[in-house]
Amino acid sequence: MILVITLIADPIRRNLDPHLAESLRNAWGGDDVRWLSPDEAAEFAVGEMPGNFWTAWEDCRELGVDLVPVRAENRRKKMLLADMDSTLIQQECIDELAAEAGVGDHVAAITARAMNGELDFEEAIDERVSLLAGLPISVIKKVLTERITYMPGGKTLVATMKANDAYAALVSGGFADFTGPVADHLGFDEHRSNTLLREDGRLTGVAQRPILGREAKVEALREIATKRGWSLDDTIAVGDGANDLGMLGLAGMGVALHAKPAVAAQCDLRINVGDLTSLLFLQGYTRDEFVGG
């Protein structure tokens, strides 16, 4: 099996030293280095996974460079399935709502444990949502406007893949009040998420059943791919939390982006330095091919 070793630096610092790429290529007997973006991203092919790959990965991490092995075959994917919280946006929406309700620290602590796989996801949803009971619905718009910021590279990722006939789906354990605006802003074809129930202009503290969690993301990946006549190998998925592990393991290319430690430990494709455009580099796109960025 041919692998492509991809090196990706922070797009702002652009600190990828050509000597690093050449040194790794020489050590592992790889093909010529191909630059995807000067000082930012490069790749070379090898015949097998290097035995000391993870030692080199640790060394690259110290240098502020992501080192990622991907299969050379069928690299450009036809479908993107993405998590939202801490993946497409830089916050956890429920934590931001909780901050407005005065229970921010308590809810954030539960979220962190749930995303690291320490708590049952559905139980964690119920506990956190119950603490939002009575919060005016108008607060949702305030959080969207004042507290939510986008992960760099999201628009470019979606626009570039769609320009190459791919389909983009946002599937989140978060809430439709957020996934709708985020999906529209980034250009996704569809979004799936949970619903916060409300009454008389306020949240009831209950989430509508069934709760969309880990298995629902797996089902969405299978369902959308099958409906469009694609194999699972035609898909790329990205997420950061324990409830994303199912889809990350099932997709042809499952990428842990700035992931929780327990999640990253279970994924070979880890992006810790780069932004969402890293997913384009992993598919072999050059920066010159990016759309909207």
C-alpha cells in the first residue's frame, strides 16, 4: 500500500522548513517532495508506514508541524461529514448558552468530560440542557452574534470540495438553532442536529428525542453515502470529540482536528497545528486550487 506523508504547518506562521521535508523523505526512502503550498504544506510517497513514524511525529509536533499519513489511493473525497462544536466553530454552543444562564463553568466541565469520552453522551446532554430551563430564546441569537467564532479555513474547505463536485453535510450533537446558521454561512448542503424544546419564548430544559449522538453520526455517514451511490472510502469526516470516533473510524479519511487527548490517541490522522484547510492538503489539493481563500 502506497502512503503519502503530508507535512502541514500553521498557515499564519508558515514555518515548514524544506530541510525537514527532505530529511524525512531521505530517511524513509520516499519519492520526490511535492510542495502543496510554499513553507506551509508538502508531501511525499512511501511504500509502507515507517517504523519510527510516531517518533518523527512527536519531533514534528515540537517544531509546530503536523505529520499525517494518508493512503495514496482515492485521496480526493466526494463527501465531507463534519462535526460543528470545536470543529467548524471555536466554541461549544451549549457552554456559551450556559454562560448566559449563569452556569457556564459547571456546564463546561460536563462538556469537557463528555467530549473526552468520560460520560455517557445522552446523559450529559440531558444534564446540561436541564440547567438551561427558563432561558429566553432571544439569548440564542445573542450567543450566535457575540460569542461564536468560526474555525479558520471552513469556508475554503467546503467551497473547494463543492467546486470539485463533493457533497458537504454538517452532523452535530449540538443544536439546530446553531447548525442552521453555521451550515448556511459555510455553504453546507445539509445539517443534522438536536432540538432544544421551548415554550412561551423560553427553553424548557429538555432536548427533543431521539438524541443525535455517536451512532447517529455513523448512520448519517452511511445513509448519505449510500443515497448518493458512493462507498465509505469516498468520504472524509472531521471532528474532535468522543462522539465523533465512530464516524472518524468509518470514513475513508477520518481526521481528528485539535481533538481531545483520548480521541486523538485513537486516530492516525491528527491535525493539531493547521486549520480546516489541512483537510484539503490531505486530499492532495495545492493552495492554488483552493476556492474562496
